[in-house]
Amino acid sequence: MRYFECRGYRLPLGRKTYIMGILNVTPDSFSDGGKYNTPGAALARAKKMVEEGADIIDIGGESTRPGFVEVDEEEELNRVLPVLELLVNELDVPVSIDTRKGIVAEKVLDMGAHIVNDIWGLQGDRSMAKIAAKYNAGVIVMHNKAEKIYDNLLGEVKQFLAKSADIAQKLGISRNSIVIDPGIGFGKTFLHNLEILGRLEELGELGFPVLIGTSRKSFIGKILDLPVDERVEGTAASVAIGIAKGADFVRVHDVKEMARVARVSDSITRGWNEEVEG
């Protein structure tokens, strides 16, 4: 059996889809900015997500929505560290940090985080892979691109992710500690997002577990002509299709609903497993 390994956690792959709950501690995230930017509110939200079925909590201290305002390392750490200190002491699930900055990654890993979720796939801040390796952390390497122009969309995404995985392994990160993410909504048009989801199984050729992050994103809003807070059903459809096409992890806001979608999808695509399903 294959596993995803991150600082003492070993998550078996192939038996179920893992739910990564999004915890934004920012004032300006596109969906829930400002709701959880105090340590107490963030901890309460994280505990609620775990109760609802989250297997991993992913903390973000800098919004990466389109047109986001960059924050420096000090501000990002001021947002993240007080929350992280509570989470690593009170939760019994892995905690991930969504950051593109090596300095931030090192501080949070030193405090006990388990996973680095890098929107530039270890190819932005080149210190990131070495830092993750130092702490035996898991890494999620996401595809990203400054311009939404491609000659061969899936080919270029796969090439980028293969390079990210190679960087990780050359700097000491175990192959079992790498997850790949095609980066839905990052450096891609509406049609690009649809094509990637429709051909997601092709990423399996790289030999790494796949994460998708479609939750409440703009392509769903465009299809349904609905605002951010009315995209639960659209997210559910994208999660179900993603699982059917090979996703092992889904990063979501609506944990309770998507955990239910994943349980049904897993029972159909992976087979009913009474031990896993409880």
C-alpha cells in the first residue's frame, strides 16, 4: 500500500479521498476573508471542520485570489503563528501551511506544522524544498503560471509538476511525501479549468497522489451565474468528478457537505469499505 507521509502521519492512499479544510486567517480571501482572523475564531473553525470530516487543516495567511495584495513575511507570520500554535497542540490531524515564502514555511514547520502547500510548486522561492526536507514535511506542489497561454495545456502542467517533484526529491524530500496539484484557477482560463478537470486522470501518469482545489471558484460561478456563497452544489459536482478521475485529496471550504460527497464518490469508485466508512 502507498502512503502520504508528513512528519509522523502516514495516510494510506487508495482507500478514501482525504478532505483538506481551508482555514483562511486573512482579511481579504475571496470567500471567507475576515471570518477567522483571530486565534480563537480560527481554532473553533478548525475543530468544527475536523468534526465534520476534515482530515487535514490548511492555514493561509496571505490571500492568493485574483488581484490579491501581497503581504510581507512579518505580516503573514503575525497572522499565522498564533493560530498554528493552538492548532498543533489541540488537533490530532496534520496541519498544512499555504505559503509561497520559505521564511514563513521554516517558522511554521519549526512550530510543528506538517505540510507545506506551495502555489508555485517549489519553483518560486527555491529555499522551500530544502526547508521542507529539513523537517521531513509533506509538500503539495501546485502548478502555476504568470500568463494564461499554453501550446499544450496538460503537457505543460505535467511537465511543471514533474519538475517540482524532481526538485523536491533532489533536495531530500521523500517521494512518499509529495502531492501534486494542477492549480485550478491559477494561471488558467475558464476553459483551461474545465479541460484539466475533464482530463484529470492523466496526471496519474506522474505517479503521485493528486489534490484538487475547486471550492467555490470562479469557473463554478461562471457556469451557474451564482455568487461565491451559492456555489456549494457546483463545488460538489467538481469534487465528485475529480474523485472519479483520480483525485486523492480535495481542498474545500464546505467540509461537511464535501465529506459526504467524497464518501459516496469513494464508495462508487473505490468500492465500499466498511472500516473506512465507519
